[in-house]
Amino acid sequence: MEKVIAYLRVSTDGQCGEDRFGLEAQEVQIKEYCEKKNYEIVKWCKDEGISGADAKRPALDEVLNGEIEARYIVVAKTDRIARDVSLYYGFRSMFLNLGIEIISVSEDWSAQDKLTAMILENFMAISATIEREN
């Protein structure tokens, strides 16, 4: 069974409650995905009320400091990592240095060839930045 870290982030108080993409909704999506893939969630990391453009992430720091061993970090959607393209790729690079890959439940590109997956990931990171700016 592959070990994974589940990461959830919400930026507003409304999302901390029962928002359509709040913590509870993200948690359900991640649990269902991991059950299907036979992944063992070794740690739930939650950053509540933190903007997707903020580099300070107490829960994510545990992962980035190498305190948790896992092969993947699973998020409900790519923009939970960051809603700023530079920040997203900064986090992604730090994860890769630790041997951790990002898996997005909503944007599972594993069936795509490597080039297509890379294009889709870039598109989602840029779209999240544009959405945050609007």
C-alpha cells in the first residue's frame, strides 16, 4: 500500500464550514480517491483560512521540512497547493526534492502521456492564478 499525505486548504472562513469546496468536501474527495487507489493516508495536513497566494503554510511546512514520509501528496484540486503559478511551481519543486509527487483528485492526469499531463498542469496553475486575480 502506497503511503500518501492528504493536504487540504481553504482561504476563507466560509470554506472552513460547509462551503461546496470547503474542508469537508475536500476530505471526502480525497478519502474516496485514496480508497479506490489503495493508498494509505499517513497524515492529514490542513491549512485553514490561508490564501492560495500566501507562501506561509504551517501544515504544509511539516511536509516541506521532511517531517512526514510519503510518496505522494494528494489534494482535491491543484489550486489547493497554490493559486499563484510561481508559488505552485516553487512548492512542486520542493516536493520533488523530497521525492514527493502531487496528485490532484479532480485533475488526475495519470492516464495522459507525460507531455499532455505537463501542459494540463501548467494550464491549471495559470488558470488558478488568473481566477485569484479576478
